[in-house]
Amino acid sequence: MGINWEVILWTCVTIAVLMGIFGLILSIISAVNMRKRRQQIGELHTALAVGSKVMFAGGIYGKVVRIGQEEIIGVEIAPKTVIEISRFAVQGIEK
């Protein structure tokens, strides 16, 4: 009784095809989620206005007091404490 190489070959081919299909599904789901998140962040940056309460990527909260040229905004994180950050560091706006 010898090793049936044909069965082993077809098993490997089947597993490879299933893994390929699984990888394709995961990459499609990931691309859709990334596109949605990119759109949300774009809308967030256009909705940014003076007086908005924002959250930074690091979890710090503050209030926008100045929107400068290009991508710099002034954010008050404590009374009379204003820092300048990139508008791209803003991850959320409180309602």
C-alpha cells in the first residue's frame, strides 16, 4: 500500500483555492471599510468650524478657536491654553 499522491495533490489544490477565495473576500471587505472611513474623515474636516468641540487622534479634547491657513488650526485644550495642530489630527467632532 503506497501513498496516494493524486489525493494529496488535489487536497492541496482545494485548500489553496479556498484560501485564495477567503483572502479575496477579506481584501474586498477591507477596501470598502477603508473607503467609508476616508469619506467620514473628509466630511469631518470640511465640517470643522470655530467653536467646534473636537477630539484628537491621541484622545485629547478641545475647542477650535482659530482656523489658520492650509491645515493648521488653533485648539483651546484648557482655559487660556491654545495649541496649534494639524486639522488632520482631528478624529471626531462632538455634537
